[in-house]
Amino acid sequence: MSNRWYSEHRSDPWRRKARQEGYRARSAFKLKEIQEKFAPIRDGDAVLDVGCAPGGWSQVACELVGRDGIVVGVDLQTTSPIEGAHFIVGDIQDSLIQDSTRAAFQERVINTVISDISPEISGRYDIDQAISIDLVTMVCDFSLPLLNPGGAFITKVFQGPGLDALVKALKRRFSKVHRFSPISSRNASSEIYLVCKNLKPHHGGLVQTVGDEIIDALARDGIVDHSDDDDDIVVKTGFSVHRRD
């Protein structure tokens, strides 16, 4: 860890503001900015927070949904309790975790899916960006079938190959898709937030998953190749499908 990063981290005004206002992470203000501009979360909503640790977004979501709402968070890491939220520790790709997530909503429909999910940074941007895209498609492919028609989806993703294909895939499923860069993001950050509103009934009649659409788009662009012999993906320029262990 460089001295420069440590100095900037310590002097980060959003980090100080989060500590002063009782939020667990500076990222809480990113969701607040999104809410102020787009109002995707309403009082009484049921919200799924994928990749919720340490809980900053869940804190904001609990404030927004109020006493009649519910927030369910899922993460590989343990998240300390928050009043009004139910946390599940595990991999959202695991069928048992998926069953537990559905059960936690007690048969309520999900109105909004939020995800500030991020890969463990390796220092190789092409790899980190590819994993970021893959994580978001994983969240989409599990959560969108659970989302109520008319619902909203908010996620973070790193800019690079696959982003345009992801936006196109989401535009087929939602009436409105916005790219948004919060002022509380770090200046050097390549992250962007996708704010999707009004999920179309039956996802617009689409059959392919978001992940399959993106892989097909990347193959057409020559970024990945499908192997003729099996279902593996041949990497050409640093993009591959990675799963966080």
C-alpha cells in the first residue's frame, strides 16, 4: 500500500463525513446521490442488496424503505446487524443461498435490487474490469427474475469492454437506463453506476440471460472466442468470465 494512497484515504472528506454521520462506508453517499436524482427506492419497498458488506448501502436503504419496508443483504463476508435489515452470508450463486434469500422476503415481491459489488482489486485493470462485468451479470441473472415488473436495479461496474453490451442488455429489460457518476466517487475511479427503472413485464419476452448476451456481443467484437470443442471461453484481450471464490 503506497504512502500516497494512505494519505489520500485518511484525508478523504467523504470518509470523514461517513464517520461523522454514522455510515459504515463512504459509498453510502453514492446511493444517497442516486436516490436524490432518480428516486428508485420508495417507502415500504422490499430491497435486495447484493454484495452488501460492510453495510453502507443497506443502511441507506433501511432509511428509505421505513418501518413497512424490508432490506435483505447477501455477501460472502459477514455484515454487522442493522435494524430493519436481514443479512445472509454466502455466495449468491449457491442454490441454498438463493433459496435463503427468497425465503427472507417472506413472499413479498422485490421492488428494487441494489448492488455495489466489486472484485478484489488485483492491480491488473483488464482483469479487474472483466471480473466487475462478470459479477454484475451474475447479479442480473439471479435477481432480475425475482424483481417485480416496474421495479428498479442499481449497480456499480467498471468502465471498459462489455459495458456497452451490458447497457444494451439492460435497455431491453428496463424502460429507462441511466449511466451516473456520483460526485462522491473518487476522482481517479473508473467506476460508473447504472440506474435502471421500470422493469418490463416478462423482461420484454427475452430468452437469453444478460450474461449470454454480453458474451455473444464480446465474441462479435473479437474480444472473446467461443471454443468449438467445449463451452469454455478463449481469452483474446484480457476478458474472461471469472467467479469470486
